[in-house]
Amino acid sequence: MYDVAIIGAGVIGSAIARELSRFKLKILVLEKETDVASGTSKANSGIVHAGFDAEPDSLKARYNIAGQKMFDALSEELDFPFKRCGSIVAAFSSDELPKLEELKTQGENNGLNDLKIIGRDELLRLEPNMGKKAIGALFAPSGGIVCPYEMTIAFAENAAENGVEFLFECPVENAVKTKDGFLLKTGLGEFNTKILINAAGLFSDQVNNWLSENKIKIIPRKGEYCLFDKTEGALVGHTLFQLPTKMGKGVLLSPTVDGNLLAGPTSTDIEDKANVATTREGLEEVLAKSGLYTGGLPLSKIITAFAGLRAHSITDDFIIGEAEDVKGLINVSGIESPGLTSAPAIAKHVAGLAAEMTAADKNESFKPRRKGIPRFRHMSTDERKALIAKSPDYGQIVCRCETVTKGEILDAMRAPLGAKNLDAVKRRTRMGMGRCQAGFCSMRVLDIVSEELGIPIDQVTKFGGNTRLLIEKNKATI
Amino acid sequence: MQVDLAVIGGGPAGLAAAVAAREAGIEDIIILEREESLGGILNQCIHNGFGLHTFKEELTGPEYAGRYINKVMEAAIPYRLNTMVLSISPDKKIIASSGQGLLELEAKAVILAMGCRERPRGALNIPGGRPVGIYTAGTAQHFVNIKGYMPGKEVVILGSGDIGLIMARRMTLEGARVKAVIELMPYSGGLNRNIVQCLDDYGIPLRLSHTITEIIGKERVEAVKAARVDENRRPIYETEETISCDTLLLSVGLLPENELSKEAGVKLSPVTGGPLVGDNLQTNMEGVFACGNVLHVHDLVDFVSEESEQAGRNAAKYIQGSSRAGKGIEIEATGGIRYCVPASIDPVSMEESLSLRFRVGDVYKNSSIALYLDENRVINKKRPILTPGEMETLILKKEWFAKYPNTKKIILKLETKE
């Protein structure tokens, strides 16, 4: 019998797990994919929103503002990359200027006191590559950028180190209310839990609707992105936004915390919760709209494109709290933008709720700090020498584009909740994320993963399921 | 640590350059190679056809590499394997990383021989899923030829450059079904003999003036959509058809790998992506030379060897103290010629006989290659056909500059009988 079971190891589930591990509780996280951050958490803008965009008095506003403030301390404590680079909402015509004022007022109503309306001169000073059409902007210095999957991994690893159990490739097929809590029927067996936290993202409506009469509906809202080479990473210095519409914050242009340039997302409601394909129209829209900021983009420097699905609730706000008609079910649903920003604050709140509900004692041996994998690429010559002295594997560069060493790839598999496939290694090390997109390193990493995990090389997958890279030996079908 | 000559890359270019530098009298050489053996990309090119010019034989890639590796061994030229150069500073300080630690070198001369990389799917921005089963042709070649495993069974190949053609044959020989080779241009980018020996001989259809407009598949590639393109190479979406497959191989461009060169302050050609060099293959940075695919993408390794030997000889001269007095005369590549290597000539210091290597930007029938020293045409070579996929060579003689001593301009162009 678990005290708390969390469905979903995205950023929300992982952050909640970490906060819950501050208490003496038996906690289980159930994740249907092979790794944390396998859904929306790995395919979003990676923006820490200042909070001017959220409607005042909404849960989005409350958690955005509270969450945003927590990133400096958290990123240091849990060792994930974060940079408070500032946000700029650009106006491209004079009738957009009053809307900037409205946004500023909204932001101030949400508690932000450092917002500024700036004219073109100041805008060009902040962003020298701004194009001719931008006439003014709202400047929010507290906005930032973060690596959303490294953040998720950091939360999850810390949770695991503090005693939380994680089960992967464990889809929950049904949940029923029992006398003492809930019975979960999963692909890996049945589990009982007192409290059930529904952080199932795109499928959080399904989980809730198994149990509650108050139905939730989640609409997958697709966002497509284009990612540019790091050579373009300094084209802009802040996250650039257009004026938001009711479909969302619009197509932005931003440096990423790793030094690339990111353009996107679009916003299109779809039906299939598993459809993360990019589309011709979507990519054209990304490039057309993000090109507005600088008056053009270095299209030959695109290195990849991707799409993610927002878990949009038809209520237009987060759904956070105990289900009215199901004691012990805590829903954390509809977590679309500003979900990433809100995650630390949501986690604190939900963990507090669950701890109260279980009258939990504090976990005296809670370890708040987590150290990630060493990042050879960021190190000085002396630091690199010291690292290689620890193990020669750190001297062997495997991913040339991102300067990732064999030592880091091994660490990715040896960490708590270690990587079991190439994409999991990629998210932990950046191997394969460079301009050659794993063309050079795939074969090398296959060998390293095969050896470390003790599996035949043709069993290594890209992301589990039917994603083996090597199908059969040469001439097998002859 | 000081060294006279550091050669970055131990593939065919680096090997030939190092051997030539040794033969020219340089003792203190080091070859830095990131793979676990010398030989470079030739190690995975197990088909033959290499060395027709150099050795008058048809060798496989590893055999050709082996000839130069033997020379390196016989000459006992020092080399480091599993060693990746991390940086080259403008004053030729090199930092390289390996399991033994960081190697810090100060070189009198550097030869850049890093080769090139393949353009991936992402750079083409082909929409669709991101399933497993999408590889550049070279990556697939490594899986098949080095690891002995097939990345898939039903293959579509985008790009009819040599690597795509070679892999069409390769995959077929190992039991896959190659359903089509899709080519954007109205002509193939590869050598003619490869079209015959890799496609025609195996009944693999070549779809010219087509491109891939979408990749379908969530976990594994399930199909691709291909469409005809118009005269501007834009897809005609009404002609889209779906080809089922489990693997997509991309042979859509080789890019000289010059990240290190940029760091060293080397000026690159916007056309080739490789360094701009003079007739001695020296870049704008003194004592830094370039050769092989890092300089410009070659079709025949024989020319890589020739070019790299030239670089080795010139690096040796530089180390031995001979300096260059004047500035070079830029070669203007125009009228259908996309680029020329070298980019400039110094008529005083050049060798007696110099190879000019260039490519045209389109298919040209019945034209002439002309080289002018000011208004004086010194070369007029008729060519029944010129294609972008086949690098051309012209020999430039030093004695012509004696004939036209005040030459201000060198122009290389195509002339058609009109």
C-alpha cells in the first residue's frame, strides 16, 4: 500500500514527487513511457514566464508568479540550467501599443512591479537585430529560459534519491476507488494507494473521469517549433513575444538556455493525443511569424524542428486540487502554458495538500541538493584536466557537435532513473542535439549503451517500444 | 608541447599531407585523429573504385587508406588516435582531448584535414514524425559496413549523390529492398559510373526532379511522401504520392567541417564552406593550410591525395623558412563556374605546374573552359558535358605569367559556342 501514487513523470509529476519526498511517505510515480519528461515536458518553449500574460485571479496567474520567483534558488539547488534573460513583447503597429499597456496593467495586477513600456530606441538598444517593423515593446526583466527536460530530470532524480519509487513503461489502465484509497490497474500489475495524484498531462482527463462525476476535457493543442544552430544563438538576447491571442502567447523567438535559437510555437487544436508530427503549414507559420521580429531568419541554419502538445483544458485554466466528489484524488490537470513556470509552485502546493491529507511527518533525511552530470563542454581547460584525471572516459569526446564525453554518457545511464535508450541519454547529455543531429555519434553511443546496459547492440532503442535502430544482421533476409 | 607540424585528421587527406611533409624533410609531425584508427571515412567505403589515378588500380576504401597508413608506419610518423581537437587558436595553439588527458600543442604549422559532415533531415526541415529509421547515408554505411547490421529493410533514399547511390547498392546486396532514389535536380549529383553500377544494375528507380515532402511514422518510419518539383525546385503538392518504407536515407549534401577553422580565424568561402586558400593551400592565417574535403568536397580520393601532398609540401616549405613575398591574385570564378580552389595565385612563388580544381553550378553541354590572364586566354578546353557532380581540373603553368608579367586579373569561366 502506497501513501501517494502519482500518475505521470513529466515536469509536474516529478516536481510533486520531489516536494513530497520532504515527507515520510511511501511514494510511487507511474509513467507510461520509458523515461521522465517523455511527453509535453520535453517539447515546449522552455520559457519561465514573467506572469503578465495570465489572467488575474486565475490559477495560471497565481502559480506563474509564485513559480517564476523560485527558479534562481531551485536551478542552483538541483543543478539545471536557467537564465533570467528577460522577456520582450513587441508591437508591430501603432494600434498594438494600447494592447501593450493592457498587458502591463494585467502584469501589475498579477503582482509584477518591474514592467516597462519601451520605445523603438530602447528596444534597439536591448535588441540590436530587431527589424524595421517593431515600434515599441513591453519589457519584463524577470522572464527567463530553462531547459525543461533537464529540470524534470533534476526533480525526478532528487525525488528518487530521497526514496520515491518510479516505474516506467507502466501505463495506468484503470483506477477505482477503494475503502482505503485507490486501486490502480497498470500494465505492470496492480497497486494500492491512499492518495492519488493525477499529473497525467494529456491523459489527465481520462484519469479523472475514471473516478469523478465532474468530468475534465483535455484538448491536445499542438505547437510546432524550429531550432537554429548555436551560431545564431545570439541573434536575440531576450525572449521575444508577439501580442497574445486567445489561442496562446503566439510564435516567439528566443535564445535557449543551451545557446541555440528557438522559434515557435504555433497553436492548433487536434484530436489525436499521440500526434506530435510537424506539418508543412505549421513550420511555414513558425518561420513567417518568428521572422517578423528580426525581419528575416537564417533559414540555412535550421538544425531541427519538433512539435509538442499542450494539455489544454476547456476551462482555460489549471485544474488543481482535490476532486470534490472523490476524496484523496488530487487533480493537477490542464497544465499548459505557463505550466513549466508554475511547476515548482504547483508542486509545493500539491505536496502540502497530500502531506496534510496523510498527516505526514517530515523526512529528516531529505537531501535537497542534487548534482547533475558534469558538463565537459562548459568547463575550463583546468577543470577538464581534473575531470579526465578522475576517469579517462571523460577525455573521450563522443558527440563532437556538442562536445559530449563518454564519461557523461555513462553517467547518464548510471544516474538514478538512469537512461535506458538513446533519447534518454540525449536529454541528459545533449549528445545528438548538435548540428549534425547524431549523424556522427549514433554508432558510438550505440556501442556504449549496449555495453553499459549489457544488451545486444540490436536491442538498443531510440525511445523504447518499436524503435530499435539496428533491425537485423546483414544478409539476414537473403 | 611544441611541434613543427600538426595535422588535424588522419583520413586520406591528413595521411597524404603528413607523408609529403616528411618526404620534404619535416621530422617533427603529429597526426591527430579522433577515430580509433587511421583511414578516415575510407574505412567504411568497402566498395572499390579508389586509386585509378594514384595507383592505376581499383582498390577498396580501406585498401587505399592502407597504402597511406603503411607509408605513415614506415616513416614512423607520430600519431594519436581517439584524440579530438577541441580548439585551434589563431596563434596555432591546439588543445585536443583523449582518454590520456588534454594535449596542449603549439605548432609551427597546421594542416586542416578534418573532412566533412553530412547534412541531416533537420537542416532540410522536412515535416512529419521523428521516428527511428531516418539516417544520413554515411551513418547507415557505418551501421552496415562496420557494425554489420541493417538499419532497415524497405528503403527510400533522398539524394542521388555518390553516397546515396553507393548505399542503394549496398543495402540491396545485404538484403534490403530499395524502392526509389529521389533526386531534387533534373540530373543526378553522382558519378555516372555509380548510376549505372548502383541503380541501373539493380533495377532501382531514380526519380529526378522529385523531393520528399513528409515523413510518416511515430515509432518507426512507415512511409514517405514524394512529389515532383517545378523549375524552381519547389514541390508540386498535387503530385504527392506515398511510398511505404521503414527507412529513409539522406544523401543531401556534404558540408566541410570548419568549426575549428573558424575559431582559428580562418576565412571561409561562402560558396564551398571551406577555407579560402592560395596556390600553396595556405589559408589567410599564416602557417595554417587546408586540404581534402575540409577545403572543398571531392569526388575522387585520388585528387584528395594529390591536393594534400601539395599542402604537405607547402607546409614543409613554410616551416623551413621560405616565406611568400607578394600578395596573390584572386581568381575570379564566373560564368557558370561555382568556385575554384585555390582562390588566389601568387605567380612568383607558385609551383611550376599547379592544379586548379573547380565545379560548375549546372549541367553544361558543348562548352569550353577558359582561363584568362587579363584579356589573354591561356586555356581553352572544350568539354562536351560538365556537371556539378564531377570536379574538374585544369593545369596552370607558371611560365604563362612570365609571358604576361603584369597580370592583374585571373578569370576562369565557361564559354559556349553561340
